[in-house]
Amino acid sequence: MTTQYSHEPAFLTGDEYSIPTFSLLGPDGQLYPGAKAPELEHDQARRIYRSMLATRILDERMLAAQRQGRLSFYMQCTGEEAAVIGATAALDDADMIMAQYREQGALVYRGFSFDEFMNQLFGNELDYGKGRQMPVHYGSRKLHYMTISSPLATQIPQATGYAYGQKLAGDGQCTLTFFGEGAASEGDFHAALNMAAVHEVPVIFFCRNNGYAISTPAVEQFAADGIAPRAFGYRMHVIRVDGNDILAVYQATQKARRIAVENNKPVLIEAMTYRSAAHSSSDDPSGYRLKKEEEEWREKDPVLRMKNWMLNKQWWSEEEEKELQESLRQEVLETMKRAQKRPAPALDTLVSDVYAEITPALQRQFDQLKTHIRKYPDAYPRGAQSLDPDVSVSTIDQGDS
């Protein structure tokens, strides 16, 4: 590295350069003058749009279910579908995705069924996580989608480590990790970017900058020009993209993947978008943002924008729209009813998958739990149902609880 010297004390602030936002598709669904759409085939475009619509309808129905008391918790992807699904569509289906908790659209695109969503949301016996996670913490080994963790930003350094393994394997795959601009304030973010840059691993850091870390606006989170300039501190490739423009997100992620896989270089993408819904079902955004702001972003709705583009290309019709919406709503309702009726996981799954063999200490704790449940079966009806029916309460030492 060549050292450059100056002989006057000139301090730089970073204001000398502002990173532009890459965008192709206007809010009306028309390409901007001079913009060229990526090579997106008819069938894939329809797959992307169907995934966006399915994600939105799933979110609408499940938030309603939470309000009805059927679910304890829910988080919506509403307003960010283009960022999540556009990026996923640009990957190879065997690439690893490490998400935060608002990327159900990525799973929809890869083929996760409504049944699989519902099983996790209700934590029933078919839930891959065996009821151990709170709702919206999905995971799918077959779809290369790492199970979500609640603690903020833990997936970012994990993505770097996984991508390092992909580099060593040499199979031409990469890892993409989603996170919000709030998570980028965690130390894990910086540790991950530094490690990825130093070890040159094929990872794409995808920041959904939706303007708010729960209720904290971006202006109160950082003074710099967003998240993208941080890449310069690690000599990393970076691009800022209109996160509500499906074509721009798709093309930017395609190019980012090429850099990551072909050159073993990490890339940071900052997608400028907006969380149209609340942070979660426990949040009320009316307390910290204006209706006018929400209305302005509603005009940039990513689903409507792609729909208009599809209509303009005659790749979609209003009749298909109506038919698909009706069928999706019906399917969501039917799968929800089925999932609710399925029993909870068996009690012994509580201690499985922890160790190769259950330790004596854990076995003692589990035996004490079973004794307690047998003693108070009315308080634990589901737990009591899964116990050994040949052992009655009368045969249990009532003092061991």
C-alpha cells in the first residue's frame, strides 16, 4: 500500500461523497428514462410476484389471527417484500440465507408451504423446531434457510463463518444475511464485516434500511449517510439500492453474488425501504411516526409497483390477480385451521436434540417434570396427554415434585 502524505492538517468528515441509490422502476411501474431492466424471464417474474402477493396475504391473515388471540406474536414483511424476495430470487437456491425475523418472503419464494409456516406459528407436533421457538422463528434445512434467532445481529457473524466454510469447500455457493439498520448498530455487525473482508469470504450483507429500529428513527441512530459508507472502512464492495424496486434489488444482488462467488469478496447492500406495518404485533407505530409519512411510502408500495410493471408487459392480468388473491386467502385459512387442530409436540421432545445421549442430570430433571405433571394433570392437559398411559398418578411418589 502506497502512503500518501500531506503537509497541512486536513480533516475529512465523509460529507465529501454521498452514495447514490440505484433504481430502475418508478412507483408507477414504468422504467425510468435510460434505465434497462435486468434479464428476467417471464416464468421467474411471475414466481417472484406470486411470492410477494402470497407473503402479503399471509401477513394480513396472521396478524388478524394474532388480534383474535389465536397467536401470541407476529411480525410482518409488509412494505419490504421487494427487498427480501428480489434478493432471494437473485441467488442460487442452494445458497445459504441467514435472516433476521421479517424475511418470510424468502421462504415463500423457495417453496416453504403454508402448512410449514402454520406448523411453526402454532408450535404443533409437525413444527421443525418442536415448539421451542416463539412464532415467526422459521428454519428449513432443505431450503438452506438457517433457523432464526431472537437476539439481534447474531446471524451476521455466523454468516461470515458459514461463508468461510463455503470458500473452503469450493462449491461456488455464497451466504446472504438479512438485517435491519438497527442491527447494524450492534458490535456483531462490525466484527462480521471485518472478518469477511480480511479472510475474503463469499458473503452478502443485506441491510434493510426501513427507517426505524422499532421506534427509533434513523436520524437518532447514526449521523452518517446511512449504512452503506461503513463498507469503505473495510475496503468492501458496496451498493445502495431502492429497496421497493424489485428490478433494482434483483440486479444489484445478482452482481453482488457474482463478486462474492467468483472473487471471494464480501459485499454490502443497503436497501432503502419502509416498514409499512408495525414493528411487531406488540407495537403501535402511530406513537412515533406521522400518517403523512406512511401515506407517502404507500405510494411507493413494492407489490403494486411490480404488479404495474407486469401488467405493462402483459405478463399479468387483473383477472389473474383476483383469482390468485382469493385462492391464497382460502389456502391460508384452511391451513391455519389444520395447524391449530394438530397436537403439541410430545413431552419427551423437550430434552431431545440437546445432547447425543441425555445426561443423567437432564434425565433427573425430566423425570421430576413428569412427576409434577402427573400430580397436576389439570394444569398441564397437553403435557399429561403425552405421558406414558401405563403409569398412573397413584404410583408416583407424591412428595417428589
